[in-house]
Amino acid sequence: MDGFDVRDPRFGHFILANAPLEELATGFRWIEGLVWMADAGCLLFQDLPRDRTMRWIEGAGVSVFRAPSGYANGQTRDRQGRLISCSHRERCLFRTELDGHVTRLVDQHGGRRLNAPNDVAVKSDGTIWFTDPLYGIQTDYEGGRQSSEQPPALYRLDPDSGRITVMAADFDGPNGLAFSPDESRLYVSETGDQTTDEPRQYIRVFNVAPAGCLSGGDVFHKVAPGYADGLCVDEDGNVWASAADGVHCIDPGGRLLGKVLVPYRVSNLTFGGPSKSRLFIGGSHTLYAIFLNRRGTGWP
């Protein structure tokens, strides 16, 4: 089938024959941080190197939501509907309150500054999980060169107490993350130390205990070509991962089911639309979307 690479018959049932990949907007520099705002009927995403957050509305197109954005990258919503964002330039997590004002949530651990928070997910208990690699402070393109004060890590933040905890520190470059529908698993992209010739690049999976502790961390799947950056999960627990040739769909056992082929390297993606059955895709400088016979997870 044109536009797809079917590796398992199950993937054929996810495809709608009359729903092709659509180009929604183009002319950006590098798209990141897609999040669907159901109550506002819009998609927010980052035009990261231009230091601005964009808003797309069906029928109205694209407008600027926030500029400057602090070179914001990953973003999600908490259970109160507030927008949680990662800032490269400010090296922090910040929250946009329902009245529009901004609250800085965390910018250090152990008395040292964070590196450049990259992606974020909120668990149903309200805790905020985020990755903190060095990418946003290694070049001027995505935030500005600054010195690192601590190693890359995966963190959990309790927004009520302000307590921040290192959940895993054995990463070279933790990137995208997503919980399984029942939150018993956490998937995290390892995109490695990209200053080396052969960085470690694969998706890891952790077991999540009811109290929030992690175990495991084994390799779940290695995307090829390219590597997995952003991740999202559908209602049946399949992982949808960005890749150099599009979006890869991987079942909970780590088997590649198929690919949605995209003309440009994919950075990030999210399910949205009225039924959360439309997959929005950041393909380098172009925003795409495709309707699927799948629904995404998450709030709302």
C-alpha cells in the first residue's frame, strides 16, 4: 500500500485506505514538542530553532502561540489541563497556568542546574517525568551553548512538594518518553552521545511499580533507519516512534508492525483530534497528519 510499509498483518487493520498522509503546514526549521489541546481544538508544537511555540487549528492554519518560548522542546498537559513545557534556554520545566501566567517548576537538582530538559510526561498521580540530556546546550541552534553541571538523567518531579528524584542515570542521551496505557511500563528513547561516531540509540522499557519506582530498563526496540526521538502510545499499548523514514509502529513485545512513510526525518508525534485517532507528525520542517484506525492515550 502506497505510503506505508506493512510488516505484520495487524498493521494493515490500523490503516484507513482513504486517509492519506496530509501536509498541514511547512516552512519551519525543526518541529518538536507536539501536544493536542482538545478543549481548545488546536495542536501546539515548537518551531524550536526559531524560539517560538506555534498553534495549528483546522481551517484556520498556523499562528504564533508564544514567542520567545525559551527554546521550548517537549510539552504535555497535567490532569488540570495546564501545559507543562521543557525549556532549553532556561534549563527548566515551566507550567502555563489556566489564567495564562507562567510558573517555573524546577531548574536544578542537588544544587546544580539541569542541562536542557527535552521531553516530559505526566502520570495519573500528578507526578511529572522528564528527560534531561545535553543536546539543548551543546549548540547555539536549539538554545545556546552552555556548560553542563551534571550528567544526563531521567527525573521525576512531585509538583506539590517540589521534590525532584533521579529515576535512571545510566543514559547517554535520554530523549522521548511515554507511559503504557496502564502506566505499568515507561518507554524512553536513548539517542546517545551524538558527539561520538557510534552513539547508543534504541528504545528502552522500564517496569513501573505502583509507588513509581522503576526496574528493568532493557532494550525494547532499535529503530532503523535513524533512531527514535519522540514516542507516543495507542490504546492497545503499541508504541509509535519517530524514525528517519517516518513513523514506526511497534507492538508491546517489541515487534515492528509497520511504518507510516514520511518524506522527511520525523522528530516528534502525538495523537489528537476529536477522537484522538489522528496522528500529528513533525517531519523536519513540515507538519503532517494522518487519520488511523487507532486511538491515542493520555489526558484529556
